[in-house]
Amino acid sequence: MSMDPSLKVRNALVRHRNVLSRAERVQKLHDEERWAEGDSVLGLPKVAHRKSGAGKKAKAEAAQEKAAAAAAAPAAPA
């Protein structure tokens, strides 16, 4: 039975997934030069796939630097 389109979640495939498909694992291994054409796709080695949270920290640090710069700047004379 199919799901009504109004009940589907947008960007459902954009979120982080812990399990990669075989094609995704082969592509990642190929990028890391751990797999070559002609190698068997059965019994592939494990592939680390972790979500990176580095972007959030960088944004927070940038906001703190802006606030510090604004506080340190002398007030304009009236």
C-alpha cells in the first residue's frame, strides 16, 4: 500500500543515515583508493560514515568573535 503524499516527510533522504548501500560503500572505498575495478563487491570492508558537526561550532565561534569585536569597538563620539 502506498503512502499519501501529504504524509511524506520532506528531505527524508537528506538526513544522516548510519547504513550505506553497497553502491555508496563501493564509491567511498573507490574515493579512498581502497577498491579497484574488478574487485568483488561481496565481502566489502567496513566504511566509516560519521556525521560531522564542525559547521555548527564554526558558526558559534564566528558569532562570539563578532560580539567581542562589537564590544571592544569604541563608541562613536556624540
